[in-house]
Amino acid sequence: MSTETEEKARTVSIRLSTAVTALALTALLVATVTLAILYAGARGTIADSEARAADEQHAEQVAADYALGASTIDYRDVDAWFTRLKIGTAPALSAKFDATAPQLKQILLPLQWNSTATPLSADVISESGGIYKVNAYLTVNSTSVQNPDGAATTVTYSLTMDRNSGWQITEVGGLQNAIPAEGTR
């Protein structure tokens, strides 16, 4: 019987240096996988942050360009101004400009209105689902029959644009559209 017991009770011996090496390699593998996962996550976060910043910068540029075109008026070429008013706008907004063009001409022509603009800044106010609200600020120098010496004013355009529709501008208004009225805060 002792031979049978000896056969059943076999032992496996591993050198201590081999066990230590296997343990070290396992720890190194776990650390490498952990670092790779953390690196991939950080890269994704950075890429998302960079994409968000690029979208905001694009929205601000669209707003600044639009506001500059909308603030540059020469009564001798009002049609060019109407064209600039409609550049980059959604069809519904463009149609509103078409509908108001005759009334605006009746105001600008007799006044002999001229204005030039200098952009100051543009800031994204909010973003939700690709809809950006942006304020664009300009200094506008205007002359007219009533004020031939001209006047400089700071003008604010409040624009809403849709990134998902090719950055089309869907609304244009003044600062009153961006500031809550009394009692709605």
C-alpha cells in the first residue's frame, strides 16, 4: 500500500525565482492594461473637450461674421445688405427678411443711412443638442441725413444657430432677447 500512496501523493515543485518572476509579470500585465484603459479614457475626454471648443469657436465666428454683414449698410445698395442679411439663415428666417425688405427700404433710403461695423467679440451663451445661442458685439459707426457727422454705438446681435443643420441661423435679435425680463428670473 505504501507504493500506491506514494504514487497518489505526487508533488510539483516550483523554484521560488520562477514563482516570483510569474507574479511580477502578472502585476506588470495588470498595470499595463490599467494604464491603457486610463489613457484611452483620457484621450476620449480630451477629444470631446477639443470638439466642443472647436464648435463654440465656429459658432462665435459665424455670429461675428453675420453681425458684421448685417451692420454694414449703404443706402445706395440696400439690395446687397438684404443679401447679407439672408446669408447662412434658415429658409423661414430668410423669408421673414424678404417680407420686411420693402418696409426697410422705405426707411433707409430717405434717411440715406450708411453704417460700417467693427467686431468686438462673440460669446456662446448656451448650447443644447446642437442649438447654439451666441451674442455678437460690434462697434457701429452710422451716418444719416439726420446725423451727417455720424455716431458710434455698440450693438449686440443675439443669434440662434443649429449645428445639426449646417450651422444655419434660425433667429436674430437684439440683446433684449438674451436677457430675462423682470419677474422671469
